[in-house]
Amino acid sequence: MSIETTKLELMHLLLQTQKESLLEKLKTVFEEEQVDWWSEMSEKEQEEIKTGLTQADKGEYLANETVLKRFDNWH
């Protein structure tokens, strides 16, 4: 059985059920399966993002247009 067939069968079952408890269980399964991209990053990557956010909060950043103009000089 292909994954697409399984999905269609599950969608059919999902659309037919009126059991709220079953729907909540399914929702919980999907939520538990979601990957947290933050925890997938290394500590160094997390620290770099935190540093960038702190700098942005302080107004220490360049406007997108300014950065794009710098890159235009490379082409």
C-alpha cells in the first residue's frame, strides 16, 4: 500500500468520525511528531540567533535595501 493510499484512507476515516476524543488523540499525535527546529540547531547557531535578536532590539542592524546595494556591487 502506498503512502498516498494510506493518506486517503485516513482522510476518509477522519471525515467520517464524530468522536471528539479520537480527534483530540490524533491532534496530540501530530503535535508530538512536529520537529522543533530550535532544538535541532547547535548551541552555536542558537547563540548567534540570540545575539542577532539582541542587536536588532537595540537598533543595531542594516536595512535590507542597504545590504542589497552592497551585494549589487559584487555583480
